Amino acid sequence: MTLQKLFITDIADSGAGIAWRQAAGRSVRVFVPGGLPGDVLEARLMPGPAGSHSLSARPERFLQRSPSRREKPFCPQACVCGGCPLAALSYPAQLDFKRRRLAELFRDIVPEGLIRPVLGLEPGERPVRNKALLHFAGRSEALSVGLYAPGSHRVLDQTARCPQCPAWMGETALAVAQAGAKLGLGAWDERRLEGALRALLMRDAGEGGRLAALVTGEKLSAQALSRIREAMRSAGVTSASVCVNSEPGNAPLRGEMTPILGDGSVRVSLCGLGFRVRPETFLQVNPLQTPRLYDLALSLAQIRPQDRVLDLYCGVGTLTLLAARQAREAFGVEIVRASVEEAERNAEANGIRSARFACGPAAGILPEIARAGFSPRIVIADPPRKGLEAGVAEAISALRPEKVVYIACGPGALARDCRRFAQLGYRVSALCPVDLFPETLHVETVALMSRVEGK
Ligand SMILES: C[S@@+](CC[C@H](N)C(=O)[O-])C[C@H]1O[C@@H](n2cnc3c(N)ncnc32)[C@H](O)[C@@H]1O
């Protein structure tokens, strides 16, 4: 393990700094955890991941600190939990980094001039999240709760309280763990497929309530549920459910949710409308930036009163209902049944009659929409990170919308899908990044695509 002077020039997807080193006449990439572009440091070189030509390095001493390095990282636990890999980088440098990343990904399809600056937090605003998903570990004598370590299922101590989340979430998690320990309950063991406490999802809806959903590996007694409910209530939870999931896998929120406090839902206000959400329905996690994201998407869509709008991957109908307020009709498509139920309920509760919803995969519903003669001038699509399923871009273009407003949390999949749309006669006319996930490497992006005349 030799000591080397390294100049950090970039950040990898893992959050580690990247430096380059000349060896045997070629450039070798060196990953340096904790390094930021502009840092110069001495580090011990180690072999990189098996089968790769790259190296890793452990920093020993800073020779020069990056001018973009914060005096104090946003969170002292950031490098432990791995959730905020950019926490040591100043906020303007984070936004600049995200825009450069996007420009690289779209170099061959979108001229630099069409990429807007990242829409970031306003001065003085702090990063906030309305959702936490924590896991339990250990036997009842040593029960702990917190986040998983990066790339593993090892629960990290001291991570139940996240500075981005409202304080009641950490209090609730610790109170549930304490109640569980007193009841003699241990954590779910995913190797043996046994144990009681598995995961805890929490959502904050501000004045609309505080939601908790406990996932257990086995059915709990009425007495245990009553103690856990009291622990949640005293920590500030207003609505709670439990579900039993003893199946292996990475998605703990499976199984029927049974309310144990309130009706198991909360109501979120967004852009002047109210939306009921449940543990199993989707909701954007950043309460400050989500209304800005939606306003941006709608301003790009330029909806006219006579327009029909199709909103694919619509969740609980947030954008569908916001679009329906401006359009003649809006149609939302979503695969999760609970979300469609809430979307219909949300339309009614907001007095919106011009919205309809269908439940199913976008690829399956689009041909039905075409057969029914629904011809939207605007299609909004907000798919999961992996982007559009096979055939969806083709099915959208078969409806011949003038505009496609594509909202993406996975910029790589967005670039792939924009290339597909280009072959189908659509050109990107604006690419607008939004910082929905401050302190992380993620960036949300809204692409406006317009049909090229004559295509
Ligand atoms: C990124 S979320 C967007 C939700 C909504 N636009 C919002 O802002 O709240 C993606 C949604 O797509 C849904 N979904 C995932 N795969 C789908 C598919 N194949 N067809 C339709 N919806 C799908 C998910 O359940 C989720 O609600």
C-alpha cells in the first residue's frame, strides 16, 4: 500500500472522489472515499474491485482542501449512512455538479443551451424529506432501529434520527424499538425468515398528519399492537397501520395494511389541492421542491382549456388533477391499485370531475386508450427510475401528442428514452433539472419534447 499524491477531479456514482494516476503508460482511475473535486491529498493505494482496472485509495492527509468544501458537513453521520454523499460539498457546487453530469449524459442529443440551470432550494432553505424507511436489527435485549449501511442490510446505529427528516420520525422509531424490547420482540431475521419487527415507514404531511406503517414478520398480539400504538401516539403519530410480511426480498411494504390508529392515511396539500396518501402509495419525498417541480412541468405543458391530457405513472393523481384544473379532460394511468383508489377519491374530494383513471401497466393501458379514441395534445410521463417500459414510447407516439412532458428521477433512462423519441419524430426543446434530492447524487429532470412538424 503505497502513499500517493492525488488530485481529485470528479465524483463517482458511489459518491467517492475520482483521481487519475499514470501507471505503465496508461491512466488508471482511483476511487477516493471522502474526496471532492479540487482536493489534493495523500492517500494509500489499494487494489480496486476484483476484475476492474481501477484502484481504491484511503486518504491519509489533505495537502489542499477543495474550495467547494463546506466548513462543516451538513450532517455528521453523512459518511456513515451514505445517504448524503455530497454533504461535504457547498450547495452551489452540488447544483453545478448535477448540471454538468446531465450535460454529459445528453451531449449527443440536447445542445448545452437547452439545458437550464438546476432549480435548487431558495437561499436559507434547508434540505427536508417527508419520508423515512427504517429497519430493525437484533434480539429484544439489544433491539436497534436505523438505516441500512450502503449496499448492505446491516442496520447502522445512531441513524434513526436524520437531520433531513422531521424530529418526530426519529422519536417514533426509537419509541417503537423500546416498546418492542419491553414486549420481548426481536427483529426480523432475513436469513432465517423469522422474527417480529421488520421495517417502519413514516411520512410527514405537515398539518395533514403524521403517518407510520410498521411491517412485522409475524402477527403480533392485540396487547403488543396496543403498546406499539401508544408508543407511536406519544411520539406524535396521528395515523398508523401494520402489515405482516414474512416473504424474503427487498420490498418490505407488501401485504395488507391494517389501520391501528386513525384510518391509516394522511392528507398532503400540494399546489392548492389536497391528496390522501397511504403507506403503499407513492408520494414525492421533498415537500419544498415538489410544488416547484409540478409548477415547472405544467408551465412547460402550456395546457389550454380545450386540451386532453394523458398522465402516465400518475400515483395518487397529483399531476392528473393539477392538469385537469386547466384542461378539458385528464386521464391518469397507474399500476398500483391503492394509488388509483386514492386518485379517484382525491378527484372527488377536490371537486374535480374532468379526471379519469385506469389501473394497469402503462404498456397495457396505452393500446386501450388508443382504441377508445382518446387523443391527448399533451402526454405527461413520470415513470420509476428505470424509465419507460418497452413499447411505451412507441405507444405514446402512436397517439400523436404535440408535446411530451417527461419527468425523470433516472437521468440515464431519460436520455435513452429521449433518443427513442427522437427516432419517433420528437425533439427535446428544454431540459430542466430540479434538485429534489439535495445532498445526494440524484437529480430530477423534466424534459419537454415536441413533435417535429411533418412527422
Ligand atoms: C415516480 S412515481 C410518479 C407518481 C406521480 N406522478 C407523482 O408525482 O406523485 C411513478 C409511479 O409509477 C407507478 N408505476 C410503476 N410502474 C408502472 C407501470 N408499468 N405502469 C404504470 N404505472 C407504474 C408507480 O406505482 C408510481 O406511482
